Amino acid sequence: MANLGRDVMAENIGLKGIFSDEYPDFSEFGSPPCAESFPDAFFPEDSNTIGTKGAGYRYEREAKALCEKCPYRERCLAYALKNGETYGIWGGTTEHQRRSLRRSLKRKSLLFQ
């Protein structure tokens, strides 16, 4: 019963797939935009440049713009949060943003290791 409550709460904040350990199913709406884009936008060689001016910042903006329109954004972010993805842009978030979100979700008991 307690898990059902967490599922509902997670869905209310837009993360209904948060408890899935499986890689998101991307067949429902066709190929996700990131699969057909420049990989460095989502996984730059120097991840330290994300969030700063320069190439990393430009890539971050491009990746987030693609994520904004993606029908899989929610699933992608939920997968990254649940599985501790620490590199790249997932579901329109940077590594730093996901760390902050994970801390917040843990405080609210919506995410477990």
C-alpha cells in the first residue's frame, strides 16, 4: 500500500516511471529526437563545460531544446534518476540538476537506492 502512495505522488510530479529499472521503451512514438541528433549535445566529451559558456553550454541548450519536445522526456528522466545516471543530458536535465532532484525525491521518500 505504501508503494502505491509513492507511485501516485511520483506521477503527480510528472515522474510516473520513477520505479522502473528497465530502459525506457521508445517504440510508442517512434524514435526519440536524441537518437537522431549530434551525440555531443547529450554527452559532451568534457562534461565540465556543461552549465558554463562555450561549446558545452551551447550543446546543453540544444539538447534541452530537443528534450522539451520529446514525448519520452518523462520516462527518460525517471530512468536516469532511478538508475543514477551521472553523465550527460537525460530528460532535459544536467548531471547537477539530477543530483538536486534525487536529493529532493529522497527527502520526500519517492526514490530509493
